[in-house]
Amino acid sequence: MASITIRDVKKSYAKMQVVHGVDLDIRSGEFVVILGPSGCGKSTLLRMIAGLEDISGGEIAIDGTVVNKLEPRERGCAMVFQNYALYPHMSVAQNIGYSLKVAGVPAAERQLRIQAVARTLELEQLLDRRPMALSGGQRQRVAMGRAMIREPKVFLFDEPLSNLDAKLRVQMRSEIRKLHRRLNATSVFVTHDQVEAMTLADRLVVMNGGRVEQVGTPGEIYTRPASRFVATFVGAPAMNILEGTVDLDGLSLLGGSRRLTIARAGLPVGTKVAMGVRPEAVRLVAPGTAGALKATVDLVEELGAGRVIYVDLDGAPFSVMTSEAVHPEPGSAVGLKLSPDDMHFFSSETGTRLDVFKASVPEPAL
Amino acid sequence: MVERTPFLNFFTHLILFVGFVFCVAPFVVVAIAASHNLRDVNDVPMSLLPGNDFWVNIKTAWTTADLGPKLLNSFIMAAGVAAGKVIISALTAFSIVYFRYPGRTFIFWLIFVTLMLPLEVRIVPTYAVVADVLSPYQAILDVTGLSWLIEKVSGVHVSLSLGLLNSYTGLIMPLIATATGTFLYRQFFLTVPDELTEAARMDGAGALRFFIDILLPLSRNNMAALGTIMFLWAWNQYLWPLLITTDQSHATAVTELKQLIPNVGGIPEWHIAMAGTLIVMLPPLVVVVAMQRWFVRGLIATEK
């Protein structure tokens, strides 16, 4: 178990900078998930912690020791790779035990520890097999065993589930979670899959374009996204965003066709603001209901437990998620009811969250 | 998907068969000639029905050219070249692919250039070096006046020399130092996924450990293929062994075949020469057959 401290870490390749000064504190025993679209620098950050990439600037410390110049093996990290990276010419047992062999652990002790790890991961029947003869899920478990056997201070996962099919992914997800609860080792997990991120994380780090957008519990990230990027990236279907402009007594939305009466809290008239509402926070009402927005149905997506209704709101796309048994026909009119508590406001310029509105929201009239 | 029609099947097999006959016919003629006696082998045209003297001719060829020790020499040379080549190619390719150091590209090109300088081109300087490996160092000492200085100071006359003529080392070493194997390995190492290298680093394996534990086992098919090719190539060497083995004790089987070929005006003992040829051809054939399983696997297997 170990804490990880990341201070102003940067990474550049030749002339291209891919990580722009990341600060992050990971507590001992914590399960941290780094979430972001591909190319956001999340894997690079993980590989810098592992020691597979040089650190161009800043400092990474594990348990208070700066590891910038240490070899991977001296850092006490174990890593699970996306395509497993099992040694094809070794049996499962040899794969799992290789790090012990390198470390010079006697064969007898090695066998005991391999057996113990195999029992935990239910690999006992497969110890003599070659990776070629294993299924994807089994390979994944061997890769985890290879990481576990070293009893590392830190577990690093580089999108380990993205090569599995949907069912296995869910199963492996809960296995990783259970494993973490039992071993309680500090873990850093990189993924672009938000469901994976939400379900696994104690704390979630959302990255974009080489910067950290927000750090928080999955709940915080979902209910109080710190930026427009986080708001639209986390949650499916994505949060609805309506562009607006601050006027004398509220917001003018959708190019002036809708108005939102709201205290403008010192923002100058003419400031561009984006208002966001999650599809699941919108209520579907009969068209013409007082205080409801009128919209036209474009498409209904059936999900079984609920349905996503895509509507057209004066030319802007908008989605509503409902679990009620309503099946509006495409082309028909519906009413949408929004509550001020569910509205998020972001600066259109910088994308950062604006909480100034929230404090003094009166009942809005739309 | 390849089309399957009876006509095409027949036609492709016909081409295959013609090619086979074309390749095998000379060997069949050699074998038949080796079974005739002196009179029959010189008939024009020679009878294509086998004679009865095959084993007699083989025995005569074996004793005349003293093939026993010569085959052993050939084997030592070919095996030495094959082994040396496999080791040195794997090491150089490992260095070029897995390490970043100043001058890497330059060294790569130096190795590349040796492809354009086969043994035949550099045979005179190579011979000079093998004749006295230390002569360049002696030259440096003489030119810089160091040997004069040493002689003045200590009274010892410096005279370095190490001749490798008529030795296995001299036979083998110059044939090892070429680039073909390095390229074969380089191409293979480039296909080994980076994540495997990284996994080994995370497991704590250093460079040499990774090379021995991971890369070499993965490239064993490659090794078998390269080893086989190099064994055949070295076995068939003629010019180099001929040049540096002035003494019979280190002569190879291929150069000794010359002994069996009748001189102009001598007795035309072509049946003995053909029998000797058959004997000398046999060991490489055995190697190919033995290695074939690995060889083919090296060419078709795509182990992930």
C-alpha cells in the first residue's frame, strides 16, 4: 500500500506536449480511475507512474519517495496491459511466476505463491496451459495474476477490459472491484469507458487534452460537473446543452426563442452562457402544460427498462430519458418540464462551471 | 480463396511435376553415373540404367579423397559458421532494435554496407588479416615509433603476430561477419509487441534477462531457419577454404572433391567423382530434412 503524489507532471514528445502539468494526490489504498477520450494523455500519465515513459517535467512520488529517475522494477508497481502482454512461450504458471524468478525467489516458494494466486483467480486448472490456449477472460485473469503475485505497492491498469466482450467485461469489472476490496492496494485504472469508471472508482479523474478537468467521487462528477466537457462526457446519453446569452432579467436561450427568468448575479449583459440539463432530469408532460417547453419528437430509442426520446427544440437537438411507459410517435408534440435544481451553467468561453446563478434562482419562467 | 476446378488442379500439378523433374534429373544422372564402372561411365551416350558398382565406387571415392576427416572438417566449419552467425546476428539486431545510443544509425549502416562487400570482394585484405591478425597493431606500433621506444626502454623487440591460416578459427571467423542474419533478426524483433518488452520491464527483467528469457525463445524458429541456411551456405563454400587451407589437415570436403575430378589426360574416372559428390551432398541433405519441421513452422506460424 502506498500513496502517490503527482506534482505538475508534464510530458512532451519532440515538439508536441501531451500532458500539461497534472497535479494529483492518490491516497493509500484508494481505487482511482482516470477517465478521458482517447488521446487525452491518460495512458501516458499511467505509464509515467509505471516508469515506462520518461517524465518531461514535474515530479511523481510513491510513498514520499520521488521516483522520476527510478527503473520500473524499483518503483514497486505492477501493471495490467490492454492486450494482456503474456509471454507466449511460457505456461500460465511460468507467466505468473516470472517476476519472482527474476527476483531470485527459490522454486519451492515460487510454486506456493503461484498456487495461492491461481486459487484466488480460479486458474488452478489452467496452470500448464499456454496463453494461446486460453480465452480472453482467462488471459485477462493470468495478466492480473502476474501483477498480483509481486504483492506490489501500486496496481496500474491500462484499459485492461477493452478487449473483452460486453458480458465478460461486466464480470471482470466486479472481480477487479472485489479483488481491490480484499487486497486493498492502491490502484490506478485508466479507461475511456464511463460505466467502467463510475462503477469502479473511489475517486474519478476526468482528463481532457492533457489536463485534469475534475477530480471527485463518481457522484460528485455526475451531479456537479466542473466543466462543460465533464458534463457532456460523463453520462449517457450526454447532457443536453442549450446556448444562451445573459440579458436584463435572465437568459435568452436558443437565439432568443426561449427565455429563462433567472437572477444574473453580476454577470454583464451579453455574456455567453451554456445551460445544461441531463436527459434523465427532464420530465415529459402533455404539450401545452403551463411552464413546459414545447418540442417535436424526432426518434424514440427503446432500452427495455426505459427509453430515450430525441426531440427537436426550435431546431436544437435535445434528449429525454424516461422510465415511464410513454411511446410518443415521431412527429408528435410533447411538453418538457425542467427543474431549476437540475440545471448546470457553464461559461461558453472557458467551459468552466458557473455557480453564480444557482444561489439566487427564482422559479424560472420558460 | 483459391479456385478449385479439375482442369486447374491437373494443370498446376503438371507444372509442379515438370519443375520437380527439372530439378531432380541432374541428381539422378549423378547417382546413375556413380553406379557404373569405368567403361560404362565413358560410353557415349552413357547408359541411364544403373550399373552394379555403386558401393565399390563409394568406397573408392571415400579412400581416394580421404573423405572421413574432410567431412569432419566441413562439419566443424559449417556448424561453427551457423552457430556463430545465429549468435552474432541475434546480438547485433538486439542492440539495434532495443537500445537508443549515439551512433546507432551509423553502426546500423556500417553493418548494412557489409552486404555490399561479400567475401569475394574483400578476399585479399581478409586473407592478409587472417594470415596475421595482429599485423595492423604491429603497423600502428611501428609507425608511431612506439616499438622503437619500447625496445630502447626495455630492450624487448616487439613483434606481434598471430596467424590463423590452416585453423578452424581462420576458416570460420571471416564467414561469420556478414549482415544477412542481422536483418532477419531485426525484422523479427520489430514484430515483437512493445507491450511484451514493457511487461518484462515491469516484471523486473533487465535487458540481458529479457533477451535470454523472452526474445531468444520467441525467435527459435528464426534461429532454426537462419542456422539451416547458414549451414548449407558454409558447407558449400569453396574459394575461402581453398585459399587458407594449404595443409591437408584442415581441408574441407568440398575443396577435396577436386582431387576426384580426372585431370586432362588422366584416367577418366568420372564414376568415382560422381560417387564422391553424392557423399559430400549427403550431410546438408540430412540437416535440411532434420530441420524441415522447424523451418516450415518458422515460415508459416503466426504465434501471437
